[in-house]
Amino acid sequence: MSVELSHQLHPDEWARRHTNGEVPDHWPYGLDRLARHGVQPVLRPPRRGLVTERVGRAARHRLGGYEWMDALRFNDCDAVLCWDEYSGVPAALRERRKPVVTGVVWLTDEVAPMTARFARWALPRAELVWASSSAMIPRLRSDWGVRRAHHIPLGIDTDFFHVRPGSEPGLVVSAGNDRHRDHGMLVRAVRRVPGARLEIATRLPVDPAVARPGLSEGQIRGLYARASVVAIATTPNVHASGLTVTLEAMASGRPVVIPDTPGLMDYVVGAETGLVYPAGDEDELAKCVQRLLSDSAMAAELGAAGRRKVEREFSTELQAARLAELMLRM
């Protein structure tokens, strides 16, 4: 099984960063764990070199943002596994003899026409397509022609993200860079909570007083350790914007506040493993944050329950087992 990663992820660089405690799992997304469940993965480095980089950038810019250069070679493997559609779409179009298995992370009705056109050609050809958000499955079938679409819950490295003491009273933390984040609403909501202060790990435009750009995952782990509450604000979406942050915070034993967007609700049980507010409701977001900051017992209980839920249902080991089970049935 040849494993295709996005162009920014090189296995040697990942291994070095993992050794330094900067990133979770030995392989990105814990895909090395597939070997424990009957699927032998071979991690293939993306192409590098000045010419390749230039051609790859031009192809991504002109042809829907996909990783076309890395899809030109599939040799000694029985199947091709791609984490997301940016490598999965070119692989499904290029490969005729080997089955292609791909995740889909960002594909919604908001994508550019060129991106959508290639996805509609490619995804029905894939042997298996999966998504971490259950809300995306009917959309993959109805909008993109995918016949074999499956929900596989996202997993988190529960050894890397673990409970650590030392939270700071009043500190609210968030993170994320995707287009559905509404950090502005979060800033406004937290300002309404007496005694609260906010830090956001993001590259998106946001109040410089709260922005913490350029943090590694290891540093974000430290941010969770300091947090009293981890809160997320998004605009409506079906791809579960904020999911990774939600699970990382739960694994770190921190209480989470999330919007009730489809897909994200696969992972948090309201008032049991976190607090849930109506998406876009700034008043309710502020009330949820204030409630947790003023009730340390509730915050501790939700944080502990969230950690237990991640251990039971949302680890990278379980993610690998679920993915391997589907692939072995192909």
C-alpha cells in the first residue's frame, strides 16, 4: 500500500520533528499504525527539486490546487492510499490498474469550478472514499457521484496530547487556519466575559493582541496545557471545521466549547464531554465560556470525560483499525 501525503509533508522531516517532540505520531495522521491491522503501508516521499517545485506550483495554481506532480509514479505497490483529495483526485485520475483509496477533507459546494470538475471526474473512480465528518457522506454521494463513501472518525495521538497540570485561570485558547473559522466572533465573545483572556494559534487575520502565529503542534500542545477552556467559532460548514483542535483539547483534558455544526457533533456530547452552542450565536458562546470559567468543577468534569471519550473512540490507533478494516474488504 503506497501512502501519498500532501506536498508539504516529507517523511524524513516529519520523523525528525517527531523525535524533537514537535509533532504527534511516527507518521503523519498515525498511518504507520495500519501495519498493526493487516495493511502494510509504504510512505512515499513527495517529489522535490527546483524544476519539480516550479512545475508543481504552476499545476496546483492552474489545475484546481491538486498535487499533480506526485501522481505521476505508482510502481511497486498493490494499492494507493491518499490522506486527502489534493493527492487523491490526481491519483484516481492517473491510476488505472491499482485501487485508489482516498480521504476527503475540504470538498464542499464552495470549491472553485476547476477543483469541482476534477473531483467529479476522479472520485467516482476511487475504490474507496472516506471522510471524518459524517455530514459529508451524503454530500459525497449526491454531489460528487461517490458510490463507496464511508465515515471514519478522526483519530488523535493520545500519547502526544495528554493531560498536564498547570492551567491558567481565565485563559481561553483556540487554534485553526481554515476558511470556516470565525475567530472574530470568538474575540468579541471572550471580551464580554469578565476576567477572560484569549490566545489563538492561527495564521489568519485576527487581533494581534490574541494571535499566536507560527506555533508547532508541540507548542500548541503547551497552549492547551495552559488553557482553562478551549473554544471554537466557525461559520456553517459540513467538513467539521475545528475538529482537530476539538479532539486535541479533549485529549489534553481541557473542556471544549463548540458550535453545533454537522460533523463536529459526531465527536462531542453536549453537557457531557463539552458545551455546545448554536453556530453563529455570539451571546451563547460567551455564556458557555463564562459558565466554564466560573465553575471549575464542571470544567474539570467535562475535561476528564472528554479525555476518556478520545481514548475510547478517537485515537489514531482506532482510526487506523477502522481504515484497515475497510481496505481489507475491498
